[in-house]
Amino acid sequence: MLKATVADIKEGSYIGSGALPQPDGTQKAVEVHIFAESQRGTGDGHRGNWDGAPGGTMTNGAVGQAVSSVDGPVVTVKYKDGEKKIIVGPTVPIVRYEVGDKSELKPGAAINIAAATKKPDGTFGAARINVGRNGLVP
């Protein structure tokens, strides 16, 4: 996982955004994750009850059109059942996932493991481990 900027959000990119619903129907991003191409389709859709912010939502999909607004760039995120417009303000944290290998798992590395499952032998397995790079903590 690497730090990124709004300039890294390109048309066609697959992203996930935790956001807060706005009165006009847009979503104001709290964070944006730019997925690696191999992660395309991860969590596709829009849903409420995101635990990153009270009343928050999570929207995952492909980036369509981007326009500018007074609050920051607005990107259209398209998913299988619709689309949402997401405002990405200048202070929104943006990260980019990049596929790595297990050599990055070393003492002192900042990691995050989601949805680990316990195996019968007592060890855990996970489909993915996020490793922060260049000082980033996932």
C-alpha cells in the first residue's frame, strides 16, 4: 500500500471510497483506496453502515467521468447496480494498492489483515495482507 494523490485516480481505475452522504445525493469521501488491477471487482457496489464514519457509506467500482467542484474533484464511481458521485476534497487520504510478495513481511513492517480465518491446526489464513510502504500504516 502506497500513498497516492487525487491525480492517481484515473478514468477506468477501480476504487473503494468510504464517504458521508450529502443532501444533494453526492458522497463526500473520507478516504479513497485505488485497487490494483488484480483486485478489480472487490466489494463492487454501494452500501451503508460503513464503520469508518458514523452514517458513512462504502462505494466500490470503476471510475468514470471526473469533474471539478468548489469542494474538490468529483468522480463518478460505477458499479453493477448503479453509480455514485464522490467528492474528493484536498485533505482526503488516498492510498494505492500494489501487488507485492511475502518478502515484504518482515519485522517492523506495518500490516493489516482483513478476514483471517482460523484453520484446524490453530494457524490463520488470509487472502490478502496489506503492507504499508514508505512509512504508510495500512
